[in-house]
Amino acid sequence: DFPYDSSLTLLWKGDNASSSAAVITPTATVSDYDGNVTSVVFTDTATNVVTDSASPFSAQIPLSVGTHTISAIATDNEGATTRSASSTITVN
């Protein structure tokens, strides 16, 4: 199901940049060719932070000072998952 022909893109303003913002709002664009996406979990350095169960999938993630690796994991209606590429942001 998901591992084949899936697309999951993680974007936010300031992608791969330094920021003084305390909160980022990433958006995940995902499709499933033979079903539907039921949720997207946004992670910060492998820790689940926010789960969104409605498209368009997005989240508000509070960030402390330091470097963060943000990614998203999508789950489809059959329980298959796929992970986005990671993006790094540094909060000064």
C-alpha cells in the first residue's frame, strides 16, 4: 500500500534555516494511490509531537532553543505508514 507510489512532503516557512521563532507550522502533503490518509504524526527529533487526522495536514510545533530535526509520518486506512524526509531548523 503506502511504501509504493506515495508522496509525503514536509514544508514550512524557513525550511532548513535559522529562526528565532518559538513555534513553527509545518504542513504535510501526502497521497495514497489506493486508499486514503487517516493521520499524519509530526515529529521533532524522533519524538511524536502532534497528530493531525484531517487534511490539509498541519501542526503547530513549539521549539526550544537548539537544533531540531522535523519529519512527518503518514498512516493510511490500511495501517501502512510512510515517513517524510527530515528537515533541520535551528532556533537561536
